[in-house]
Amino acid sequence: MRDSHRAAGRCVSALVVCVFGISPAATAQTAGGGGTVYVAKPKIAKIRCLRDCASRGRAHGGSTLKITGSALSSAREVVFHGSYGRGDDATVDVRPGSDSRLHARVPIGAVTGPVSIVTAEGAKSRLTAPVPILPPPPPVPNVELSPVPGPLEAGAPRIETGTSRTKAYVGARRAVTFSYRVSDAAASAITVELVRATDGLAVKSWTPAPTTTGEVQSVSWNGRLGRAGAKPGRYSFRLTAAGANGARARSAQVGDVQRDAFDLYDNIFPVRGRHDFGDEGARFGSGRAGHSHQGHDVFAKCGTPMVAARGGTVKFKQFHAAAGNYLVIDGAATDVDYAYMHLAEPSPFSTGDRVYTGQRIGSVGETGNARGCHLHFELWSGPGWYDGGRPFDPLPALQAWDSWS
């Protein structure tokens, strides 16, 4: 038993995951005719990163894993179970190389957690020990137009593409722009698709009119699908141009998560300078005279620029003896209100104004009842700030926004 524990400890180092003591090799299912069909239950013995790996053999979104074990020939999909229930699970379809091994590409959006295999017959392997998965590397900038990698059919027009940025925010004023140029042969039909990397689905498409050969054209996207904000994650633009002879050129292979790709975020960290999150007294729920703290304090030098974490409509702009200069924004496409207090000066925005994500709304100050320069930041659930909603702890959100902003 002691030796088994030692072996298990060695196997979970880096990205090598070993599984011991797996359940019986077959599971019984009732056939339609009343008989019983025995379906081999897949077993995972080891997982290691094979291609496009991070440091120390770890995987990230887009890496290829080699999975070895037994009864893998009928595997249909690999499930990455994540860390917090089913909300962060990710699944990828697979084609086994043999009964004892298969390759699986780590989906963009997969996070550290156990892995399992599901067969075409519905049999499931046991969950492995947690597999460490890092975030995917940021997209490669492609601001200038450059020739595409293809695929390209014989006789198809030649195309070049470029994307304005690799990081975008829902509701920001500066949308992400995809530009393209068709040359060598006129295109009779053009389609631009916005592809979600997590599942490869095209969530939006454009059909621009064919252009003159060599003319640069573009489409822009503001991070919304209809009136709702798109789900944060990686997206990429894919162009298909068909020539008069029907031959088509595409800007990237299916599954390419780098070409003309960008990461979409739903919020940006509001304090745009050096800052810290204070001590226990800065936290949500800490004691105050006659009440508890309803937000979190972010400390920074007075005058540090402050921006809208999420765009929306200004609900309140006032001065209060305790809050000082403050602003409340109804977050666009959400039921959350965002409150910013102790601004150094009144915000230039007024009630009813439209504000975009990342747009400057003021500066860090210490107006009102404040000790030290800081932003007192609140998040309120619907229907809103002192309008039937309730404040909730904004620190986890602030820390997440800080990690990518």
C-alpha cells in the first residue's frame, strides 16, 4: 500500500496522471431484444502533454494530450471536469488511435480538474486525479494585413487579413475590427464568420458585397450578440472568399485559435494605476458606525484615473456627505449596478448618459467620509442600487478583472 501511494505521488507530478484501482472492465447494458450486451468500460492509465505544451510539460488550452489506457477504441469524447461543478466543464470529440491510446486537444476554456472518457455506447471511465491546465497563451497580434495560411483551393483568390487587437471588452467604444483584402482574382462571394473557440461554432456572420480587387474592407464587432453581451472567451474571425469559378479560399484552418483571434472580457479593472486591496477593514461586510461595509475599498494615489468597469447608463451622479462624489452605472446587458464613490471631482457624466466599458469616469479621491485616497466600489443585484437589489461582495470580481486588465 505504501509503495502504491509513492507511485501515485510520482504520477501526478507535472502533467502525468496515473489512475489505480479502477472498477471492473465491463458494464452491462440491456439490449433492445431483451438480451444483455457487455460494453467495455474505458480506463485511463496515464495522461501527458504531447504537443504545444507549456513549461514543465503542462498543458494549456490548445495543447494536445496523449491519453493511454485500455478499452479506448470506442471513445467518443473526453470530458474536462474543471473545478466547480458542471459550470466549467469542457468536452472535446476524439477519434482513438487504438484500444490503448488516443489524442485529445485541450479545449479553450478548460481549467484544472479531473478528466474522463465517454464511449459511443455511453460507458464512462472513472475521473482521474486533477490535471493542471494553464490558460491558453494570448493570441498572436496580427494588426497589419498579412497572407493567410489557408486552406486555398486551386484557382481561388488570394486573401490577406488582419485584426485590430487581441483583447476586447463587451460594450467598449472601440470595437474589434477585422480587415481583409482580396487579390489575384475577384471574389464573387465573401463571408466573414465570428467563431467561438470553446466549441468552434460561428456565433455571428457578415456577408459583405464583393469588392474591387486589392481594396481593403473591414467589419467591426462590439462584443454583443443581439442585445446581450457575448460570453467572455476567445473568438476569431474567419473569412471565406469564393472566386467566379467557385474555388474558395479560407483565412484559417478549422480549430486554429491564433489566426485573427482575440480574447473578449466582460469587465475591466476600474482603477488604472498602482493600487492595493487594503486590509480587513476594506472588505465587504466589515464593521462601520451603525452599519456594515457594503463594498470594497481599492487604494491608489489620489488622481489615479478611474474607468467604467462595465459600460451602461448612468443612474445617479451626486455628492453625499459619506460617499463624496459618486456615480452609479446600470451595467449594460446585466442586472447589476456598479457604484463608484469618493471620486476626486464630480464625474463629467450626468444621469442618463451612456458610458462605454473602459471609458474614464473620474479620478480616485477621498471626498466625503474617506480615510486615504481610494475607490469605494459596490456591486448590487437587480433590480438595482437601493431599488430593491442587494449589495454583494465585489472582491472576487475585482481580483478577476485585475488579473486580465
